[in-house]
Amino acid sequence: MKIICIGKNYVAHIREMNSEIPDEPVIFMKPDSALLRNNDPFYIPDWTNEVHHEIELVLKINRLGKNIEKKFAHRYFDEIGLGIDFTARDIQYKLKAKGLPWEKAKAFDKAAVLCNTFIHKTEFADLKNINFKLDINGSTVQNGNSKLMINDFEDIITHISKYITLKMGDLIYTGTPAGVGAVKIGDHLEGYLEEKKMLDFMIK
């Protein structure tokens, strides 16, 4: 099982990061040791002073695929979930400034929060109009909708499969909307996919 993540997929988030809109989907990966499940608490590592939350829609791949044409891409996922891509932003900035890979800032242990249950895609009226949000301590900090994606689900699957073979059970984190920010000890995070609460855990 692989965790494949898409960066810079929402214009407002790109702007808040003072970055440029990419010409194609930005891909990075996390190991399976990055998964945080069962609403277990997230412990801020002692080597970072700035961990940011990034709420994302997550696709679960349901079959083997390579060089997938866009017209067939919808066949490669049946379920959609919710996750958080935790990012050690201070570490990421330092690495990027040196032109170095930034896996340490993204792929560390428990940096990929994942919901316990997924929702079948047929339960959504329109896959290009899926609402999701992240609340911290009862206040909404990120509010997203799949229609705001630069690259939609099919674009993402097609692009990834050009370079990386997709296998059953692989997870694709599809990018975060605007509103990212630091978490602190004692924060209570709740993630919603439409009206359904999918995440509910503490920062320690």
C-alpha cells in the first residue's frame, strides 16, 4: 500500500503559500508508517516547532493500473475518505531553501491522518461538488470543495499512473484548500465530509 499525495491543487492555497500554479500535478509520497488511524491522538514531534494541518479528500484505489486513460480513470476508485497531511512547515522551509527534498517534513511517523470509514462514490450527487472541512476547537479553519481543484480526480489518477503503477488499496491524498495553519497541544480536530464527521482526535 502506497500513500501518494498531490500538492498545489487549490489556487487559494497556492496563493497563501506565495507559490506558483504548477503546469501539472505535484506528486510526493508518504510511507505506510505515516498513517494515523482510529482517531488516535497526534503527538507533535520534538524536532519541529511548526506542524501545519492540511485537510484533504482521499481516494482509495480499487484495482491495478498503469498508464490509465482519463476516460477510464473513474473505474479505479469506488470510495472517498478524508485525511490530514500534517506538515512540519519549519523543516520544509529549511529544506526547500537549500533545494533539498522535503520528505522529512511530510513523511514522518503519523503525518498522514486517515478516517476509519470511506464513503462509496455513488453516495455523492456530484463528485465535482464535494464539500469538506476541518474544525479546530469548534471553529472552522479549512473549508474545501472538489470543484475548486485544479486537477480533478481523473486527472490525478491519469497523471500518477503515467509514472507509478497504482495498486489495490493505494491511497491518494488529493490536495488541501486554503486555511492551513499550525496546530498546538490541546487542540481538538474534527473533519467533515459533507455532513458526516470522519475525523475526531486530539493534538498532544
